[in-house]
Amino acid sequence: MDFALKYRIVERIIQSNDDALLNEIKSLVGFSEKDYWPGLPAEVKHAIQNAKDEIDRGEGISHSSIMSDVKDRYLKK
């Protein structure tokens, strides 16, 4: 483990006034100050719940299937 590197990273973070950098780091390490769910509009929450219910019933479309369709449609061979 490179403790010197970790120290330099922490030092740079502490000295930074760049909000964009700090937000990127926060996202990277999975740190969140609050839950986004309560702030979502009701229709978005409903759509997400419907999608989760469809997946639970086995009605979803796999990621590989979607990617295959996208490649066939948009990538020229």
C-alpha cells in the first residue's frame, strides 16, 4: 500500500477549492450527503417502481439484448 500517495491525495483534497473536483471525488468514493429519492417527482418514482416490478416478473429486456440492438442500428459495419 502506498501511504505516501494516499497522503498526497488527501492533502490535495483538503487544499482544493474546486467544487467540481470535490463532487467528482464524492461520487467516486460513493459518499452522498442525502438520499435523492424524496426529491424525485412522483411520476419518476412511479416509472422506476413499474420498471422494477417488470423485472421481478421477468418481463425486462437484458442489457446484452439492448446493446446488440443499438450496435445493429447505429454502428456501421
